[in-house]
Amino acid sequence: MSNYVFLIDQNKTPLNPVHPAQARKLLDSGKAAVFRRYPFVLILKRVIENPNVYPLTLKIDPGSKVTGIVLVTNQGDVIWAMELQHRGQQIKDALEHRRAVRRGRRNRNTRYRQTRFLNRKRPSGWLAPSLRHRVLTTETWVKRLQRFVPIGSIVQELVKFDTQAIQNPEISGTEYQQGTLHGYECREYLLEKWNRQCAYCGVKDVPLEIEHIQSKSKGGSDRISNLCLACHKCNQRKGNKDIKDFLKGKPDVLNRVQKLGLAPLKDAASVNSTRWSLFNTLKSFGLPIITSTGGQTKFNRTRFNLPKAHWIDAACVGDALSPKNERNPINPTINRAASELTEEGSAHFLRVRPRVVETIKLVITKILKVRATGFGGRQRCQTDKFGYPQKHRPLRPILGFSTGDIVRADVPKGKYAGTFTARVCPMSHGYGEFVIDKKRRSVKLEYLTPVHRKDGYDYA
């Protein structure tokens, strides 16, 4: 089942979210209309006096590339979830491209400019644009949800990664002056870095062992750049062989292992840099905020055998129980029901404390996936990779459509006859371009109907 539907009255007062079947009845009976498509919001055609609403808990699992967000009721039902894909790397690439274009233009003009590196001041708590973007997009969606849903509290995973204890678990005191950060286990980091599969054969869902790319007997170190994950068979076959000899017949695998082994800890550093900024931003909403750790999230997820997903991680954010309280001595049937997965795909969590049983239930299987796209740049002259002009970008909408609008195309005839919904890029000659299944389509703008105006995001 998909997400619950948000509901507001005629005065735009947030009401309790309703089941999709109930939302369908409201639309069919004419009592409500569609107010917004993403997220899907209905507006009643009357005012509800003194509405009886129950506050929801907003849970957030921040990530470097994807952030998970869910809404949970007081009874523990997860009724709405989304995954927000950030575009921090795109911002970084765009800034580097702009810097290269400006530098090339200044060099061609051979104009001398005095250095400005000593007169630049940054405010306290400054973040790079690619990092600040992660905080701002999360803040935008919290504000957006607060308009349509009665939110009573916020739970944030205040995760912290340690890249130095990875190399030396016994590190302490002044030894931290030789490196950076603190608090993440080596094995968990390697599982994320190597995509939870063997680095040599690619097998998944088997016990994986920590493997030295260059064996210690041949001078290899315990640094994280020299570690990978391997299944037992590959680990035994490699032994202390040189990586080039072991993968002699697999040049693609060899290049991938060497390249990924030296990959920087960029994702961990970005999460560390933005976690407190996001926390302070959420405090400005005036709602109670509860913080949790990444270890508690993983404990809840693995204890109930849930798959790895960002929105499921967000649902698992919160306090973890100690092992002595996991089983209920009063009712043995609750013990057998723990971690039960129903046929509808809803997972039941039983968090059992002495004489108290709390149930958390995933009542949805389909979620909203959001990808940050931005509103485009102010640059009107589009350049190639060398910085030379290619074409002029129009500033105003074309026949009422702008790049990024989500539209429905009803094509009566021709090569692309049919109906489909996608993002459009309008052209001045009266056609709009779509990218569907990695293929470009060109359709007349007169066949298009607006579904959702551009707001800097793409939805699926």
C-alpha cells in the first residue's frame, strides 16, 4: 500500500492523514479536491471546527546522498515515508566548472588581479554550498510537511563517523592529533564502502571477512585504504599473493579494487560536518527534538531482520532496548510474534519493556522518492566543457511551461502516441523534450497538461 494522504480543511488547517481508500471516497463524492500532487494533499470543501487531530512524530535519518523521512503515529504506525536524494556533488561540479570558465576568461584577457585570499571572512558555522544544500533541503521538507500534517515532535539520528579509530581501535588522547574524527567501527564502514559484497567475486548475502589488499607479510598496513571485504573462499585463495597476481585475468576487478580502496571518506565527512547544523535548524521549529545514534538504528533494524533502506532506517531511529528487556515474561505469545512479517508486507516491531508492550508497524510499502534538481542557474549563455558559448537559454516560460514542470502528455498520433507523465524541457520552437527510459522524446507543447509546477525537485 502507498503512503497515507494528507488532508487539510478549507482554511488550510492540517487534519489527520487518511487512508488512500478514504481519500478516494472523498474525491468521488465531491467533498474534497486535489490541493497538491507531490506530496499528495487533499483539501476539504468546508471548514472543520475544533478538529480532533493526533500529533505525529517526524523521524529523520540524515545521509550524505539520501535522507530518509517518515511519519509515525502515537500507536507506532508508520503511515508516510519518503527518500530525499541530495545533489551536493552536482553543486560541487557546477562550482568547479564556473571557476574553470572564469579562470580561462581572465587568462585570455591577460588582466592582472591582486590576490584576494587574505581579505575573505566567513561567518561562524559556515558550510560549503554542497554541504549547506543537505541542510536546506531537509529544512524545506520539514516546513512543507508541517503545513499539511500536525507534527508533535522530531526524532533525528545524530550519527557520528570515526575514521581514525578504524585504523587504530586503541587510539586515545593526543594520538588523535595525527588524524581526524572519531566513533565508527571498521567493519560497518567497510560494509558501506564495498556495498556489502565480496570485492573480488561480488557475491552477496554470505559471511564476509576483512581482507588486506596488500598483505601484512608483504608490508601492507592496517589503514582503511588497504582493507576490503572478501568471502571466505576468495580470502583463502588470495592468501598473501600480490593483488596484481591474484587478479591477473580480471583487469576490470583489479582497477575497481585499487580505485575504491583509495577512495576518500567523503560521505562520512559530509555527515559529520552537517549533523549539528541540521540539529540547530530543526530546533528553530519550536518542536521537541529527540536525538538517537546510528548504532541504535542498526540495532533496531537488524534485530527484526529488516532490509537496508533509508526510509526503513528512519523508521528505526529511536531508543534501543537492552537485551534483558527484549522478551516479555508475562505473555509468551508476544515473544513468538516478534519480528513477524505479514503477507501484506507490513513489518511488526515489538519493543517490550517490563509490563509495557509498544508496537511499531509499517503499514505502507510504496513511498515517495524525491530527487533534488534545483531551479537551474542564472547563466543565460550555455558553454561547452572548454568554456566557449554554445547557445542562449531563454529566461521566461515558453507557452506557459518552464524547465522542470511535471506534465501529462496526451499524444494522439505519431511515433510517441499515448499518454505519459514526466518532466519537460520546453523549446522555443514549440516542442518539449522528455527523457523516458534514458531516451529523448520530443512532443508538441499543445499536447501537454500541467500536473505539478517546478519546485526544485523530481518525484517518483
